[in-house]
Amino acid sequence: PMVMEGYWGREPIDKKAWFRTGDIGYFDDFGHLVVQARRSDLIITGGDNVYPAEVENVLEGIEGVREARVIGLPDEEWGAVVTALLVPEKDPVDLEALMAAMHERLSSYKLPRRLAWVRELPVLTNGKPSRDPKALEGLDMTTLHWSAWKKEGAGEDGMAAANRTAAAASAPTPAGD
């Protein structure tokens, strides 16, 4: 393996030491290194690890969702709350259909607890995705209460209230406005 010799003006890196890249991954059954995410992107919610890229891939596989960005919103109780910014293909997807699709494809601890429809996803000045929670400021967020969601369908016990909340925010809002 190749590792740089060090930084200019500093001590050389010990060739036998670990070089921490910030990448998270594993070796598969064939001995190939599979990189899952950046350590700094990892969301720890209630002690569980959530990889934003995994949730984004699921969300982008749902009909009507063009792009997704998953961010950990800091929370005193949970550490972070999984929050999704979604860009619709045309109009925002019906909340009940979106929740059903997410529930089918993700473990409960990976499900976004909050979401917002936006026109575009936040990016850094270099064009890379921004996962800074500050990107969520000022957005009209829909809070999803998964304890009220039932696999068989939705009832007035939470889904109708969530749909009323989502209806108020049915038009996409530009990120950061």
C-alpha cells in the first residue's frame, strides 16, 4: 500500500503506523476493500450508526424523488436525528406513499424523522455535497412520527396529521431561503 511520506515541515509519517483517512469500510469475502462512507458523514442516532449514503440511495430509488441528501440534525436526546432533503422529479411525492416506501426498504432506526422538499441540494463552494446542519435552517420541515406509522396502512393516529403538515409545505422551497 502507498502512504505519503508526510507533510512539509513536519516529522515523516511512520511507515508501520496506521494512516487515518476518515473512510469507513470493510473487506468483502473476496478480499476487496469496500468503502462505505466518510467517518465525518456518519450519523449516530440513539446509539445506532446510520450511513447517509445508504439512506440517500434508498430515497433516490423511490419514484418521484430525483435527489436526496441526508443530514444528522443535532438533538439533545438522540445525539442526531436523521433528516432528509428531497428534490422531487416534478411535484413532491405523497407523504403516505413516501413513508410506505421508506418503511419497506429501511430499518426503523435509519428512517428519516424529518424531511423537507427543496429545489436543489446544498453544496459546498467546491461543488461537493454539504451535510452541514446549518443547511436546514429556515426550511419548512415535516416531522415524521414513526411510532404512529403502521405497515398495513395509515390511520388518523398520526398519518393524517402528518399529511396535513406536509400539505402546508407542498411547494418545494429553495435550500437556504
